[in-house]
Amino acid sequence: MNTSYKTHKFDVLPIHECHKQTMIDQFLALLLLVVISYVFSIIYKNRKSGRSKINLPPGSFGWPFVGESISFLRANWDGTPERFVRERIKKHGNPLVFKTCVFGERMAVLYGPAGNKFLFGNENKLVAAWWPSSVNKLFGRCLVTIRGDEAKWMRKMMLSYLGPEAFASHYVATMDIITRRHIEVHWRGKEELNVYPTVKLYAFELACRLFLSLEEPNHIAKLASLFNIFLKGIIGLPLDFPGTRFYRSKKAAAAIRKDLMTIIKERKVALEEGKASSSQDLLSHLLTSSDDNGKFLTEMEIANNFLLLLFAGHDTSTGSISLIMKNLGQHPHVYDKVLREQLEISKLKAAGELLKWEDVQKMRYSWNVVCEVMRINSPSIGSYKEALVDFEYAGYTIPKGWKLYWSAVSTHKDEDNFEDVTRFDPSRFEGKGPTPYTYVPFGGGPRMCLGKEFSRVQVLVFLHNIVTNFKWDLLVPDEKIEYDPLAAPVNGLPIRLNPHQVNLVDTSMNR
Ligand code: HEM
């Protein structure tokens, strides 16, 4: 079967190319590892640890320097990221925490809802947000690389644009317009297409339009192809020499940042000249908002935050929309129920009337379906923290400076948290839903995902438009999902599109 579909004119790196690069990267990384490991094993051999009497969690630091990074990354690339945690928990007799070494860092993995609760509840007390050094090097100073009061202020500023209150008054209709236009241009009239790259383009266009008011297709396409390169080096070993993913990613980040700086400078002038409004989009909002002492973000901080938001704001949603379409293709009775709910909403609207915030609130069953998809294939595997002090957890000492990891994927796929864990069952989210801290696709606590509401509305608006226009057949049954670093179907999810024979929206309106 031909799975190398090309659905649009934009320069999106084909998935098989990514795999070729992945293999070269893996080979280069392994070669380097062997050399470095040999040198480090000699240095480490007789090294005495001053902390040898501390009761550290069970586990292994693996190879010197690289630790267990390769096993960690391989589990993600194989599409079973939970395997890394599960194998070690089993091996060490089901402790609540185990130690490992990933990305060159000593790390404690806190397992299950108890671990999630502990980490989310102790932000800025015992632990603080942390990301691998590749993230710090690529993003520069922005929300994910700062902590404490500064991070609180930056979050507050962005949330006033991205939070539920903002959505209640703006954006839903704009999202609907962009979604309808995207479907007319990229889906209508096609017999077959690859969902993942097509949705990626949509999610990127949407983020560019809502965050930066960017609309010029060639400009968006150029940025989109740079982001595809940038994404691949974000989580991994920061091996900075030609030929590695990190090196390519750094070059792409520099090009994106340069473009963003030009956009920022032009907007500053437009604001000064009264040609742009301060509420026009997130860019104007960040340029005109200051903290209580009148301090504004620098242009570089704004550019870095847009690098973060454009990445976080489209790759995660692309993964979740693609996986929703995959699951609806696999479960026709669920598709039928989603369609019924969406037609009920259309029925109450005038012809052509755009979706409103109130309509999105009525999409309860559809949201349960989305939640179940994100349970089974969490778009993001989890995230990291750093210990601010020595502390005790589950009878073990976690030393200051160690990194901590909580895993959404292994929490979601644990039979202790979800009965019949592999069954696709949206009804799990009815009523009170899952027990607290067992369902954590967006994290939790003060550093919970900033784009939760944005992504909820985006995914539901897209779902409304896609099911009321099409049904589809999956061309690769049970296609594998890989994490690199976010969830994506390996063949790009090729489908056959079946437009509804009658206009269901009009029919449902009895006209
Ligand atoms: C299905 C969609 C999404 C998923 C599953 C997701 C997941 C996550 C997760 C797991 C975290 C880490 C939370 C923690 O450490 O507790 C996170 C952080 C973050 N997300 Fe999302 N995300 C999604 C969409 C978005 C969107 C659309 C945006 C932007 C509009 C966004 C922006 C961010 C930002 C800025 C952070 C860092 C927050 C901080 O450090 O304070 N995310 N996300």
C-alpha cells in the first residue's frame, strides 16, 4: 500500500525522512556514547560518593554520562513510552519511586497518582519546573526556563489571553472561520489524504493567526517547515555538531527567532503609530502589558515565548486531533454518537452561523471522547521537575539538585487507575470522571499546561466541522503511534474521505 501521501504544497518533512535522520542520529549518538562511556567508566570506577550512606531510591544510573537515555528515547520511538517506567517499577518490586539517569541528569521517577500529587502540590516548595538542557539551550529565557514569582507573572500575563475568560468573549468564532476555510481548501474534494501533516498545517495556521495575526500563506509555510526541524531536537541529548538533530534544531530556532524579531519590531512601530490595537492578538497583548512595577518583557523574551507557544500550541493539538480521527475511524459507533451531538448543536443555529462559546460547552460527549483518546495516547509523555532541597519521599531520600519525572503515559495505562485499561470507553469521563491525579494529560499544579483551554476549544471546533462534513476509513489499520517527542502516527494517518451524501447540517435544520 502506498503510504507516502503528499497532500499539500507546503514543505513538511516526510515521515520516512525523519526516520532516516533518526537512524543517523541514533548511530552518531551511539558512537559517541561508546567513546564517552569508555572514558567516563575509567574516571567513575574508583570514585567514592559522599552520599553513599543516603537511602536513595532503588534503580540504576545506567552507563556513565548517557545513563539510561537510550532506553528512555527508544521506548518513546517504539510508541510505548510507558515501557521505560513499567519495566523498572516491576524490576525493583513496585516501589513508588526509582532512580535513573536520563539526559545526563540523575533523576527520580515518581510513579502513579501519589507521585503526580506530590510533585504538582510541591511546586516552588520542594521542587520546581525543570526541562532537559536541550530545552534551555533552544528556547532561551521564556516561561518554561524561569521559575518563582517571575514565572507566575509571565503565566498570568499569557493566561489573560489564553485562559477560559478570554475564550468566553473572543476566539471561538475566529477559530470556526479558520477551521471552515481550512477544510474547504485542504479536505473538500480529496479522496485520500494524510491527516497528520494536514492537521499540523491547520494547527500552525491557527496559532499564527491568533497569536501573531500572521496570514500570508508562504510566510506561514516557511515558518512551519522550520518548526518541523526545530521540534526534533527539543528533547534529547544536546550534541551540538553538524549532522545531529540538536544542531539542526538550533539552526532552525535561530532562523525562527530572527523572523519573530522582525514581526515584533514591525508591530511595535504599528502600535506606536496607532495602526495596530493592543487587544489585536497575543503579540500586541505582550508588547503592551507590564508587571506591577511597570516592567515590560524584552523583545527577545517575547520572541522566545512565541517560539515556545507556537511549538506547544500546534504540535500537541496536531497529535491529539490525529489520534481522535484514528479512534473515530476505529470505533464507528463512537463516531455516530459524536456526529449526533454535533448535529444537535447545528440544528439550533441559523444557516452559516458561526460557533459560539456556549456551543462548545454543549459538546459533552465529544469532549469525553477526546479525553479518552488522550488517556490512551497522551499527546505528551509527562514532564520534569528539580529538587530544590533534600527531601524524603516514600521512605527514600531525594537529594537536592536531582531531577524528577512524572509520567502521564504510565499513569493513564495502569490497571490500578483505569479498569480494563486498554478498552476505549469515553463513558469513564461521565459524572465525576477519573480519580484525582490519575488523568493528567495537561499536568497539574501551578505549572499546569497553559494552553489547556485553547486546545480544548480548538479540538472541539475542528471535531464539529470534520464530522459534520465527512466520515472516513483508515488506510493503515491500527497504525503505530510514536513519540518523538510528542505523539504522532508513523505513516501520517492516511485516510479515505467520504463526504456526507446529503448536507447533514441543513437536513438537521429541517430546511
Ligand atoms: C492536547 C494539547 C496539549 C497537551 C496534552 C499539553 C500538555 C502539556 C503538559 C503535560 C505540560 C507540562 C505541565 C506540567 O509540567 O505540569 C504543558 C505545559 C505547557 N503547555 Fe501544553 N499541552 C497542550 C496544548 C498546549 C497549547 C495549545 C499551548 C499553547 C497555546 C500549550 C502551552 C503550554 C505551555 C506554555 C506550557 C508550560 C507551562 C509552564 O511551564 O508554566 N500547550 N502542556
